Amino acid sequence: MLAPGRLLSWGSILAVGATLGSPAYALQPLEQFVSNAHTQNVSESASRANLQVAQAQADVTLGRQLPGLSARGAYTFNQYAQELPAGSFGQIPAPAGSPTGTPPTLLPAFDLTITPQNQLDGTATIQVPLVDLASFERINAARTNADAAGHQLDNVKLLVDSQVVQNYYQLVANMAVVTSAKRALEVAKTSQKQTRDRVQAGSAPSLDGDRADAEVERQIQLLAASQLQVSLAAQQLYTSSGIYPDLAAGEPQLQDDLHPEPPLDQFKPVEGGTPAQQAAASGAEASRQQSRAARLQLVPSLAGNGTEHVSNYAGFSGHDTSFQAVVALTWALDYSTIANMRLSDGQLALAEANQVGVDLQTRDAIHNAWAAIDAAIERAKSARIQVQVTRHAQEMAQDRYNAGAATQLDVTTAERDAFTADVARIQADADLINARIQLRLATGRPFAAPGATP
């Protein structure tokens, strides 16, 4: 567990860019996209359906070992009825070919129907498994698999959170780039007008006018490309969250106070492991249970059943209803039993290797996310300085050009550098805010709205 007060909370992370969730923006708050994604995202819906399947499979496995009742009714038409008339102490001679000394059959003192012409039979059977150790272990394995599916659903929720957050901040960054591109286009148009005026006045060569015209057209192309990126990012956010972003108006402001994160050892998976780790652990345990079930197949199983028979004839028993109870001990051994043991051992080894791999991936994901923040902070610092420097250089180039001490090419280069620096600053800030959230998600903590306790 992380030390209280040492780890930046979800609320403080999102407060870094508090204006992103304010009504001043046309774009909806991030938590609205995340919340809706948990009901609309296709991957999460598929994982939820997989959980239902696993739970149903566990119930099916259990149901096979619970007492079961079956009933059967039959009508039979016999061409010839077999009946014996009543006769006290009457005798039926022994059939021809019977061994010497076979006694005759005594006739009852009432009419006896052995087989009626219209025969009705009904049976009801209850089957009760008494001892079947292999099946009992399979029930445990099925339940553990259902638990693994539940953990996997939680893991998919985290992945959905991660994707929505990333798409959201990429959209915000792209919207900011569009605003910057519009601003750069206006600057290029202003420079174009000033240059054309100087060309007409004869104080600047016509080449400068052509360069100014070309710069305006280049900025128009950049603006179109930026607007395309906004459209693509909005579509990706809609696909992952189920809500289409409102892009009506507003200039998103990406801000971060550039504070460093706590030491790496403060970032540990949640108690019990991340959902991915728990799913892998449950999968390995289910494989162990299946392996034990394969070996318990060598142990005999004990089962009982009872059958009630009802008919429209009495037969020799003189009763038209009768009950039969059976207790059976079954033991079977063939080559497939040994092969199943080998198969389950191989599956267990694979599941255990997967568990180790998931643990390593979780550790690497936390480390990589933490390290990425340090790099993102340095990028953001450098990008902000670069913006200030390039904007100053742009102003100086324009002033020098107006004074005749610089060329139009100097102005154009300065304008391009300023726009490029602004784009880099926007992307660096978006990456930094996104990286902070991704670090918390990597530890297994679900996304929480600003101010909520994670």
C-alpha cells in the first residue's frame, strides 16, 4: 500500500488541468466519458459476457453432481396378450427341452396378465452422486475460472479507462493545436499585408511578397491538417466511450504545475495485486485444480439411484407398482486417463508461466509510467521556455524587418519556429497530464472523478 499523503490523488491530478472539466469548455468533462465507457465500450461488454459464460459453466459443472430426477412414460401395443387364468395350485408343465427334473410352474389363484395387449409403463428415477472426487475438484476449478473472468473484467475496465483518458487528452491537445494554427494563420496574413504594402511602396522586393503568400498558404494547409486530427481524435474518443465530444467552441488550456512524482517505491499494485495479476493467479489455481481432478479420476466413484415403476399389469409379482434402489461403485482406467493427467500438467505449467509474466509486465508498466513522467516534465519545461524564446524571436524578426534590418525569410522562419514550439508545448503538457493518470491506472486503481477518494 502507498504511504498516506505521499501519493498524488486522482482529484489533484485532474485539478492540474482543472479547466478541462469546467463549463467554459465545449468539451464534456473527462469523468463523463469514462463513466459512459463502462456501459458502452465494446471490449468491456464482451468481457462482461465472458464472465456470464464462466459463471454459467460453473453452474453447469455443479448441476451435474447434484441429485437429478428423470421420468419416462411409454405405450406399447402387443399383437398377442400373454395371460394365465386363475387356478388354485394349477400347474404348467415344464417347457420342452427343459432339464430332467424341472418342476412345473404353479398357477396363482387369480387371473394373471403377463403382457397386456395395450401396455402402459411409467418410470421415475432419481440419481444421487455420493462420492466422485474428480468431479468435485472440477466444480472448484469451474468456480475459480469464474473468479478469473471477474478479475479479467476489472482489468478490461482499467484498460478502457486508460484508452479513454489517452484519447481525451489527445483530443484536447489537437483542439489547442487548431487554436494555435488559427493564430499562426492570422499572424501570417498580417505579415503578408505588411509585406505587400512594402512591395508596392518599393521598399521590399517582390520575392518577399511571394514568400509571404506562400507562408499564408502553408498555414492554411497546417490548419486543415490540425482540424483533421481533431476530427479523427473525436471519433476515437467516441468509439472508446460511446459519447461524441461537443466541439462547438472554447480553447482548452493544458496546464501542469510540473511537480515531481513521489519515489518509485511508493507506487505499488493495490492490495491483492492488480486485476490482471488476480486474473492470472486465479487462472493458475484453476489449472492446479484441474490437474488434481485428472489424478482423482483414478479413484472409484460411488453413486446411487432409485427407480419407481408403474404399469397397467401386475405380472408375477402381483403389483402394478414397484421400486428399485441401486448403489454402484465405478472404477475405470484407460490410456486417456494418463493422457489427461499429462495434458493438465502442461496446462498448469503454462498458467504458472503466464502468472509470472503478468507480474513482470505489471512491474514494468509501473516503472515505465513513472519514468515517462520525469521525461515528460523535462519536455514540458523545455517546451515552455522554447515557446517564450521563439515568440520573442518572432517579434524581433518582425521589428527588424519593419526597420529594414531583416528579410522576409527571417520573419517566415521565426513564425514557423514559434508555431512549432507552441505545438510541442501543447503536446508535452497533454502527455504529462495523461502520464500521471496512466501511472495510477498501472497500479490497479480505477479512474475516479476529481475530488473522489481513489
